[in-house]
Amino acid sequence: MKRLIPIVAFMLAAVSVNAQNCESIVLPFFGYDTVQMEDYPVEKLMQRCWFSQASFYESDTIPAGVEVFNISEVREAYGTNYLPQNYVVDLTTLSYYAYNFQSFQMKYRRGNVTLCFSTPSSTHPYLVLRSIEDSFQLASEMEAAYYQDRD
């Protein structure tokens, strides 16, 4: 029981941090228009946030059979700037909607393709972009866990 208390405290802190970052994660979806975002249903905002969070993970190795891109090939969704070669990944604030990750995924006919980006300046040298299917599945699981915890 004593070991469970720190784990529960950590999980609550993680949920709190994620909720605080959801606004910044989802804001690019609205073209950085806070008024438009405020008019959007909260449940849908959370779904978009969970999808973005579910889309990425960091890795020390390249998953088998996955194509690797350089992080400097990633461009802002609403701009012309590319991420620098020395980009440092922060999964708590990384937004799927802020960059052209979807265009990388759309190069493939199927929604089940996982991609990888080289991020040599990060703690882990690879940023993995889950397939669209896997991201939706994991986001659904995150949503279910969120609502189960609230009951």
C-alpha cells in the first residue's frame, strides 16, 4: 500500500500537467485562434489533445521496418519554418497539429504506417510517430481511462 501512494500521486500530477498542456497542444489545430478554440466543445478538445499525445513517443532504437526522416524535414503547419536539426523533443508540449506530421503520414495509402524522426539532440535519438490507426486506438484508451477515473 505504501508503494501505491507515490504511484497514485505521480499519476495525478501527470494528469494535471497534461490537462494544462492540452490548451497549448490543441491551439495550433485552430490556427492559434483562441476565440475559435474557446467556442469548441471541451470533450472534442480533449479528444484532439489525447490524439496528439498518443501520436508520439521517444525511442532509443528505430522500430523494425519503419522509415526514418530527419527532424529538420518537419515544417510548421501554419508557417514556412522547419524544425532545427538540434530540436529537443518535449512530449508534454509537442503538438501533432503545429507541424506537418499529417503530410508525412499521407504519403502512404494506409493508415497503419508508423514513422520515425531522427532527433539527435533529444534525450532519446528518435521521435516515433505512431500510425493514425494506432494513435486513434491509444487516444480512445486514454479517453476511456480518463472517464473511468472520474466515476
